[in-house]
Amino acid sequence: MKKTFAILSFLLLMIFTVDAQTEKVKFIEYGLPNGLHVILYQDHSTPNVMVSLMYHVGSKNEHPERTGFAHLFEHLMFEGSKHIDRGEYMKIVPASGGELNANTSFDRTYYFEMMPANQLELALWMEAERMLHAKIDTIGVNTQKGVVIEERKQTIDNNPYGTFIEELCIRLFTIHPYRTFLIGSPEHIRNSTFDDIYNFYKTYYVPNNCVLVIAGDFEEENAKAMVQKYFGDIPRGTFPINRPTIVEPPMTGEIRDIVYDKIQLPGVFTGYRSPAMGTKDSYAIDLLCSILSSGKSARLKTNLTDKGITMMAMALNFGLEHPGPVIVAAIANAGKTIEEVESALNAEIEKLHELIDEEEFQMAKAAKEYEFASGLTSLSAISQELANGYTYFKDAGRINKELENYNSITREDLRDAARKYLNKDSRVVLHYLPESQK
């Protein structure tokens, strides 16, 4: 009975995915003379509109002695502007019935507002305000420096296992800027000058380093007129933009280390180098990570957590602009040794070096397709996919090709990617142990 139910669920999943594939995302795009790229996606099904800006700047663009600036600006850009008083930026949008936020990665910074459709002009004005003249002054800089340093303490330094990404990256990468975690160094933030920070703003937060996406319930000509009104006169940036071209040399062997932390249970954190996003191997690695840790039948859950070996286990492919990290990790269950956990993790990785079962393969692809297709039912997901496509590939139309890219992967591709990227000769293994064992 259970097998019959699983087959029916699989068929329904496939039917939904095929239907979703026939719905192409239709959009309009154009550029302003100052270099700002604009993408318009209309959806009149709900009276909402999303305004998002993706700046092509993340931690990898920072000077190695001035790290953490991209994340600092995620905070600074909410301080206010020439015409928005300090502390008011975060109040205006909620008072108008909307919500706003931002996030930073190794490669880009993303700002967005979800607004009632009749507040489109307000959102565009606010984003143009901080692009043209954000409130970058000593008061705001000193305030946000303190906020960012405290955030690092709370989320990384004082959080159990909180340093694992940072500890893996500084060993996985020797010269590439991905070796620096995006939240940066407290010393670099603390010691940076006002000129350091202001010049970073004038270099990267400019129209020719940004894509603006408007998605939702609006009229095309009206939106274009507003974009011209608020962004058309913003001058193009003139400072040279740092686009790293560093190629990390191949790893020549396994790196092992111990990190002592304020924890009760030991953990194993394994880092490999993954292929750059958009490559065929990257789609294969994504599927392999899904097989390991996505869903109720994920291998790490079924073979490690459900059997009491681990408290939790995961696999994560970062999918960055350049070859970045892919992480496979687990926290030991009470009474289990770190050797037992590592052995169990290794066994699951080794299994991926052989062809996986056809049924599991089809289920993994269907689940990935469903995940992507169902995500495109929201304005926020569509906006971000359009922005990603243009920012990284100058091709917003990639949003309509992603399912084809996943569908093109074969079982042989998975096996070959696992052998190429997930092998013992090119990885970092960190044992997280309680400080009491130091």
C-alpha cells in the first residue's frame, strides 16, 4: 500500500511539474543611459507590487584588509537619506501597508519592498533616494559598525557551531576572496575610516552596478515613467569596480583540523569545492545535495538521523558566481563518537560515486522541479530569479530555462560530479569538539 501511494504521489508531482514548465515568465527589460537595467514583470492577480534592487557587490568585492563592507551597507542603507530622516526609512514602508528587507551574499546585495500596488511610486522614490544620496555620515557609520560587530558576536562567535562556514572557507580557499566570510572581520570594521566606507558606497551602489525589478500589479507605461522620474537623472558611477578574476589552485590533499567550541555534542563539518553556478556540474551537485538532505526520504535523514547516529545532518551547495563551497555536515547524537559520525557521512558520500537507483533519481529531479516551479508562484521568488539571471549572466530569461537545465542531468552526470567534486583528496574535514576536551 505504501509503495502504491508513493508511486501515485510521484505521478502527481510529475504532472504538476510538466504543467508548470509550460508557463513561461513573460517580462520586459530595458536599460537607462546611466547603466541601470530595468526588468518589468506584470501580474494583476493580486493588488501588490514588489520593487527590488540587486547590486552586484558582495564580500568577494571587498579589499582583503577591509572586509565586511557589503554587509555593513546592508544596514547603512536603512539609515535614511537626504530627504528621509534618520530612523524613518524602516517606518515608512510598514506605515504604507508594505514590508521591506535586504540580504547580502558573497556575490551580491539585495534590497526589496513588497507594497500595495498604489504605493509603487513611494517604493521607487525611496530606493532612488538611497542610491543617490543615502545618509552616509559619521553618526550612522559609527552606529552601524557597532550593530554589525554585535551581530557577529550573537550569530557566529557565541552561537554553537556558528563559525563552521568561516572555518571551512579559510581552509578551502587560499587566495580567492571566498575565503573571507561575508560578515567580515570586527577589526576591519572597527578600524575602517569614513573615507573607506564612503568610497565603497560611491563605487558599488550606483546605477551601472544594479538591476531594478518591478513585479506585480502595475501598468507598463506608468511604471516606466516613474523609473525615469526617479532614476533617470542619477549619475553613472565613475570609480573602477573590482571584479575578482582569481582562480583558486586545485587542492592537493585532504585538510583536517579540530575546532573547540562551546558545544555539548561533537560535529563533523566537511567542505568541498563546488562548480560555479550555471554550469552543468552545478546542477548535478544541487541534485546530489537534495538526494542527501531534502525531504523525508533523504539519505542523511534515513541512514543517519533516523538510525540515531546523528542529531541532524545536512548537505548544502552554495551555488556561487565562482567555484565556491559545498558542505556536508552532521552533529552527533548523544552517546555517538565523532569517528562514528564521520564514518557514516563518508559512507553516504561514497555511495554517490556509483549510479543511483532510477526511481530515486526521478524522484529527486521531480522534487527539484517542483521546488523551483512552486517558488515561481510568488512575486518575491520571480523577482529574485530575474535579478539573478541578469546580474550573473546578463540573461534574465534564464528563469525560463532552469527546469530544462535540471532535466538535462543524467544519472551518469551525478556519478561523475560526485567523483570529481566530492572526494577525499580535495576536501576539508573539521571536527567540532566541546571546549572541555581541549
